[in-house]
Amino acid sequence: MRGATTQRRDILRLAVPAFLALIAEPLFLLVDSAIIGHLGTAELAGLGVASAALITGAGIFVFLAYGTTSVVARHLGAGDERSAISAGVDGLWLALGLGAVTAAVVAIWAEPICAAFGASPAVLEQATIYLRVSAFGLPGMLVILAVTGVLRGLQDTITPLVASVAGFGVNIALNLLFVYGLHWGIAGSAWGTVIAQTGMAVALVTVLVVKARARQASLHPHPGRVLAAARTGIPLLVRTLALRAVLLLTTWVAASLGDVTLAAHQVALTIWSFLAFALDALAIAAQAIVGRALGAGDRRGVREAMGTMTRWGVWGGFGLGLALVALHGVIPPLFTPDPAVQEALSAALVVVGLGQAVSGYVFVLDGVLIGAGDGTWLAWGMLVTLVAYLPILLAVRSAGPSASPAHDVAILWAAFTGFMVIRAFVLGWRARHDAWMVVGVR
């Protein structure tokens, strides 16, 4: 009983701060939207285009956090904290290199990237300004991912939370100063966010440097280890790209079903994504706990932790889903005054709510396997799931729009829930076997 209680406390100790830190990035965007929205429609639409490009550019490198957490946690579990921090430093140097290259590409190609969205000339101008300035923040964004992964691997989710809260506060102050005080327009909002994110990165790196010096870990880049870190991240990159393809293709099908269906789908997807943050906190706890346990050679502890977190994920998803179903008629007017979109969104939210228990199961198992360093299998599993989902999605597109957008968006989200069910079967099959439970340092 004492062991089970300690395990539950460990999960909560990691998951609760992780959840609060996870919602920091959406809050950055919400603040930018609220401030820029008062500048005009073109500016707000430009933010939408630029942020979509920016989030995609940074999001594909999420393996900097996930992969680093697994490696660091294994070393920690093996009782070698110095090597754990050294592995984290390698991830930091990789993040700086990738961030510098990505920033240069985005800054130089900002206008063509934004033009690919097909926006009007006025919107394109604003989007290009925001994206070009925001490119300077990409190294900081990737460094935040890498150092956050290190700290999670060290079983510390409090420090990233503190950095996120501080960064959020600074972002608000700087945005208000630059946009309204100095009248810099949309560029002012971009500069405020860049400075806030870079400040967060500097603060987190300072914490890592202090830990490294305390344990006499080297801070110098080791080319061989940095390249090894990059190779380790490739499977998780493939997994992320496949998942991104699923979301983009689903939106592509929604667009073919009419403007009302697309509008309802986009809001439903935003709400689904927000709920995913809540459930993904357990996945982050799973990454840290599983990596540490396997590093210590504790397979039984992995199974017990996985069982606890899976149950919590399913019941948590079930509870969130019930709340969403109960509020499906209340939420739509908060997003749109259009009765047709309200009706369609209401129908979509019922389906989204009913699928949350599956989402909870999927996110936890995904975190468990990431924590185990099972990236290659996760990449292949996601590709197989994508291939299995395509016929379902294409069938929805082939059926075309009906006389009822509410019916169409409900069918589309039923199809997406089918994707999550397929993913649950694939991950569940892998989790039942023991091949991924490789103990020791990898």
C-alpha cells in the first residue's frame, strides 16, 4: 500500500505542474490574439496565418523534449545523474543548432510561407511581418523544449512551470507596451513574444548550467553525442509528422464539406486540442517515470505505473468527455453568432466528448513508450495508423456534403474518433508485450 501511494504521489507531482506548463503556449497565442484583434481584421487574420506556420515549424521538433526526457530519466534511474545531465546538454546544443537553421529559413522565406495559405494581400503583409520577427524566437522555443525535457527527465516539472508563468506575465506586459505604448503594430506583439520566450530559454539554461556545474558535467558540445541525439530523434520526428498529416488531412476533408462544416470543425479541433493538454500531462509523467524505472531495471514498477496512469487517463478522459457533452449546447455561442455553425459545432462536441476516454488511453500509452525510448516502433505504428485511417477519411470526402452540416461534421469527427481507436489498438498491442521494456542505459 505504501508503494502504491508513493507511486500515485509521484505521478501527481509530475503531472499537475506539467499540465499547467502545457497550457502556457496556448495562452501566449490567446494574449497575442486579444491584443492584435483590436488593431484590425487584417492584423488578426495575419496572426492566424503566421502562428499556424510558426507552430508547425516548432512543433515538428517536439522530440527535443520527448527524446531527451527518456534518455535523461534512464541515466537517473541507473544512478548516474552526471551522465543524465551531460545527455541533456547534448540535447541543448542540438536544439540551438536546429533553432538557428530553422530561424534563418523562416526569416528568409517568411513571405512565400505565408503566401502558401492563400491569404489576401493585406493579410499576407501582416502575416509576413509577424512571422519574420517571430523567427528570431525559434532558437529560444527549441531550447525551451530541450531543457524542459532534461528537467522532466530529472523528475522536475516545477521549474518549467515557474518559467512558463513568468514568461506569460512578461509577454503580456511587453505586448501592451510595444503595441499600444510604442505603436509598433503587429510587429510589437511579435517582438514581445520573442523577448519573453528568449528570456524563458535563458532562465532554463541557467538552471541547467547550475545543475551541470554542481555535478561536474561538461557543458561543451560533443559532436558525436550531439549527432547521436539527432539520430535518436528521427523516429519521433517521423511519428510527429505522421500525426500532423492526420490533422491536416482531416481539416482538408472538412474544407470539402462546406464553410459551415469547416468552421465548426476548426473550433471542435481547438477544443479537442485543449483537452489533449490536460490528458497529455499524464503522458509526460509516464515518460519521466518509465524512463527512470527502466534505467533502474524495474520492469515490475513500469507495469504498475503504466496500469495506474492508464486507468487515470481513461477515467480522466471519461470525466472531461461527460463535461463536454453536458456543455455542448452552451459552448457554441461563445465562439460564433452564426446559428448554422452553432448547430454543427454542438453536434461535433458530442462526438468529441464521447471519444475522450479513448484519447486518455492513447496519450498515456504513447507517453509510456516514448519514456521507454521505443521511438522506432512508434514511428512505424503511427505510419500504419495513418494508412489505416486514410480509407475512412476518403470515404467521408467521397460522400460529400449533405443538406445538414451538423450531420457532416458529426460524421467527420466519428471518423477521427475511429483514427484514435485504431491508434489505441496499435499502442495497446505493443504495450501488452515486453519487447519495449529494455532495461539499463541505452
